[in-house]
Amino acid sequence: MERVLLIDDEPVLLQIMSRRLEQAGFAVQCAASQLELEQLTASFAHVVLDLKFGDVNGLELITAIKQRWQPKNLIILTGYASLATSVAAIKAGATNYFAKPISSQILIDCLRGNDALVIPEPAQQPLSPGQLEWELIQQTLQQQQGNISAAARALGMHRRTLQRKLAKHSTIK
């Protein structure tokens, strides 16, 4: 039975994903905080990591996770999906990147290696101004290593304005 580590600071999500993965035949362990993550001693074949793990940017954890457990799969889940963070996650060593909510079956198939690479068709409609702004914000945040104040300065907006925009678009619909 392959072991899966779920790293997310949302207890309800951990509970639901854990139950579904266990029903699919995986042994699951969860970490809902940095302290819980540091206390783990087991090895894991798969790691599912939230991009916004408490106050920590999940991108910063990828290298340490890969060195510590050498998982076959390191999957990023996020409610803050953007092109910039997806590219950064894959470059850092993530094997997959998914926006929340994700179908349990897609996650299970991915963990089992049944996720044949599918290149999506290009969007027929161009990105809306709101989507373009979100991509620019995410790219700038990435360039500023997640520093809100520096990103706001680079974008020419007040820090609170940027924080409101981030809170408003916490999940891509």
C-alpha cells in the first residue's frame, strides 16, 4: 500500500481527501501545520501540497520535500491558481499542479500514474481584463518572492489594494 502525505491547513479538506484516498487503497497521513510536518518520520511515495500552507508559500517547501522523501509524485493544489505559480511549481520539481476544487478521481488517477499527459486546446476566447490582471499580479508576486509590499510597489498600487485583490480572487472560478 503506497503512502500519501497530504499537506494543507484546511482540516475539512484534509479529512475529505484523506477518506477518499484511503477508500482508493492508499495509506494517508496528514499535516495541517508546519510543526506537524516537521514531526513526521515516515516515508511517502506521494505528497500533495497546498500552495498556501498557512503563512508558508508551498513553492518554498518543494525542494525540502523532494530531498526528504523523494516522492514519485509531488502534487500542488491551490485555490490561487495562476500561470506564473504553475510554471514556478513545475520548475521547482512538482510533478503536477491543480486548481481547487479537484475531483477525487483525477487526484487518484494522478497518484496511480494514470494521468496521461493531455495538452488542452488553446482557449477560444482571449483572457478577460480581470484574468490578465490576476496573471500579472501572480507573476509579479512570484518575482518578488511573495512579498506583498514589494509586489504592490512593482505594480504601482497600494499594498492594501493588492491584498484586497488577492482576497477577492482567492479561488479561480
